[in-house]
Amino acid sequence: MSEQRDRSDVPPRQRWRDYRTATGRSPFSQFMAGLPREDQGEVLAAMKVVADQGVRAGSSRHLDGQIWEVRARGRQASYRVLFAQEGARGRVLLALDGFRKQSQKTPTASIRLAKQRLSDWRRRGVARRSPERSRSIGR
């Protein structure tokens, strides 16, 4: 008799997508390109934990409304990635902004910007387009 694992305690696998402006610019990709190579790896590793284990994983926390953050510690500094859950059952993690942590509290302006980008994403209907039109992160 084959043994089946109880998957009720395992969150569904999620995938990262990056927010793009109407002109195709990716603020998150620009943020990542400006990081030292080893710090890029640390940020991507923290994002992978969230994708694999869900938003309740140790490297993320809820900020405000539908905005969450991933916390990553690089060799040069600490970083934050602001994101929202999108798509069917929240399986898409939409990276809205990234920044170097400079204070104890997440800046209100960064949260506000993330909310504006999420609203723009939804208004333009990007989430309803086919997957090939939206680029994945880390692939």
C-alpha cells in the first residue's frame, strides 16, 4: 500500500512575478541590478523561502492592507521587497518594490508606492493576461 502525505499543512507553491509599468519598466529588476552579486543571491533566497513555504514563513511579514514584505540580510546591508499576493488563490507573489533598509520601520512612502503599483497592475488588467506576457523572477 502506497503511503500518501497529508498536504493540508503544506501551502500551495507560489511563484514570483515582477510589477511592470505601462511602458514595460521593472522597478524591482532595476533595484536588483543595483545590488552586489552576493546580496542579490540573499534577496532571491529569502524570496524563494516565501514561494516555497508561504507568506507566513519567517522571512516575510504583513505590513498594511494587501502589502507584505520579505526581509533579507545581505553582506552589504539589509533589504526589503514589498509584494502582494495575486492570481488564483494568491499563488502569484507580485514584487512591487525593493529597497535597502535604512531605518527600523518600513517607510510609509514605500508602502504607499507599493499600493499605487498594485492598483495600477490591477487597473491595467495585467493579472488577467497570459503568463508569457508577465515575466518571472529568478528563472
